[in-house]
Amino acid sequence: MQPELFYKMTTKVLNIQTNTVNLEINLPSSKSISNRALILNALAYSPYEVKNVSDCDDTRVMIRALDSNDSTFDIGAAGTSMRFLTAFLSKTVGEWIITGSERMKQRPIKLLVDALNSLGARIEYVENEGFPPLRIFGSAMMGGEIRLNGGVSSQYISALMMIAPYMQNGLKILLEGNVISVPYIRMTMSMMKEYGVNVTFENNIIDIQPQQYNPIEYTVESDWSAASYWYEVLSLVGNGQIFLKGLYKNSTQGDSKVAELFTQLGVETEYQPNGVLLSATGNYCTEFQYDFIDQPDLAQTFAVTCCMLHIPFHFKGVQSLKIKETNRVAALIAELAKLGYSLFEPAEGELAWKNESCEGANDVRIKTYEDHRMAMAFAPAAIKTALTIEEAQVVSKSYPAFWDDFEKIQTKSK
């Protein structure tokens, strides 16, 4: 199955002229929750469809794969689908091939494959050792106990967790060292419990006994990651309000932390019954420091926001950004240099800007590297300076309506 991806053919020339915003935005459904819900729904053999599921590329790829009678799956650039489906197919009887885009074939998956094989799966590499495409011989799995470095992608851990109830001996995961992206692990844990499976997570040990999922009716909430770009817009404009529908204070999404963090960058949040109201405060910090270990997907938003506001920053916990859709650390350094900002890495897993400038480009063209978050994080920078976003339709990976919503900044805010 070949996903229909068109984003390489489009560019967006942006130059936002406004001194206030007053908007209401219908955010996309959470991609992270949608993808987990689809896997759990399939594992529960549920007769119910997941409601309010995301219409982004990643989720459409997941739906096509789960609904397909094919034995070969091309998931394009959908990293979450690659990881979750690799685990899902490992316990699904049959012989399967899973592949993806050229960039996907460069993204390591050895840790997950080794873990699955040690638990009774049989997975082989079709081309290069440690990377997709994979040949999977699905069958019942024994399970047992494994040790993983806590610094691995939380998607590896979540992929193992979701199939664990159907392992003959269940699964115990011992996480060693500093565990990154804990909110995503807890999101998976919370959703598994909603589907009737008991999970314990104490002292860096995840324990899941053999049991069955229960079919339930499940509705996906809106995406806090997508909300971050609207916080950025209001922060850079510095005046007005934005109402974001479908967000809730007690969310399982770790990226809901964005509401607290943006108080340092001039935006306050009021929680209402059907969403959140953002208001510009004009209160900005003089330097921004934060450890993004639990919210890595927010780092690009904050890097661009801080630079455009000329607020020095020092980020920690960004090591996982190097194995995302692109090496996001390298991408941020390269693209912000085009705007005249000289970023650097003080140490592994860190990124900083200390008010140092460099010679920027005369014609600023932001390369997106097939990364939806690069496009959306840099778009609001056009509030401060004219620029062009290349391969702009990459946003369809998580927020297909982003550009339609973004145009409202000028059409509805003047």
C-alpha cells in the first residue's frame, strides 16, 4: 500500500501583517491518542469505530493497514505506524512485509526488533541490518522479562506494552537509567486501562500480566501538540486572544505542559468547558530554560518562538529529536541560521541560543526535511519576517487543515 503524500510539490510564501489576533480554531484530534486507540481497538476485536479519530497522514496509514487484507504495508514517513504495526504484526498470525519512505529506511528500529525477537517474535531485515523494511512472521509470543535503556523512544515501549496482554507469560519491562517521555508511557498505560487491561508502572518497572482487552466506545480528544503553534502565534503577535476547541486541563497528553510553559512567553490559558482561551499578557521572561525530556515534540516550537522574541534559551532533554522524522536538532540549527540566529549544542541532548547572531539569508526559504513540525513551528515566524516554507503540505502528517487555519490570522484578525 502506497500512502498518498503530495507535500513535496508545495511551498508557502508567508509575510503576516497584523498587530492583533482574535481567532477560534478547531484543532485536529490527537495523533498520539488516535494511533494508540486504533491498535487497542484492533486488539480488543472491537465492533465499535474509534470516534473523532485524527485525519492526519499517520493515522490514515494506520487505518489502511489495519483494514487491509494485504500482506505488504508501505507506511511512508509514518514513524509511529512503523513502530506500533511492527509489534502488532508480530503477534498476528501470518507473514508480513512492512516498509516506508527513504527517510524511514534510515530510521533505526533494531532496539524494537531485538526486544520483540527476544520475547518470541520472528522478524528479519529485508535490506539493511537494523532498519526497515522488515519481514515479520507473526505468531503467538511467549513474553517474559526484558531490560531496556530508559532513553529509547517511548514509542518502542508503548508498542511492546500494547501487545503484552496477549503474550503467554505477560511482560515485565525493566527501564534502566533516565526514562524519557514518561507522559507518553503513562498515556498508553491509561488507555490500556480504559480498555480493561491492568498495568503497573513503579520504580521504572512496567508489569503487564496475561489478560484480555474489552471492546469499548472511545472518543479521541484534540491535540495539545497542535495547540503549541497557536500559543506561538499569540506570543509573537503579543496582543489578542485565541480560543482552541476540544482541549482539557486533565489530559493524558504530556504536551499539555505547553500551557504552563508559555506563561513565560506572554500567553495565559483559561480552561473552559469545551476548550481553552489563550490571552496575550505582554509578560516575557529574559531567558528560557527547560528540560524537554518529557515533551520533546514541543522543542521546535519553543526554539523558534524564543529566537523570534530575542529571548536566549537553553534546552535539555532533546536527544530523541535526532531520531525523529529528521534530525530536528541539526534542522533547527540550519534553518534558524537562515534567520540570523546562531544555535549550538552545549552538550549531548542540549540545544541553546545565547543571543549570538550570524549572517542570515536574503531570501529565507525554510527547508522542512519531510518533518511536519518544522513547517508548523517556523510558520509563525512570518509574523516577524517574510519567509517561504518549502514542502509545506508535510503538515498533513498531523494537522491537514493547518494552512487553512493559519490564513485566518490575517483574514479574521484585522
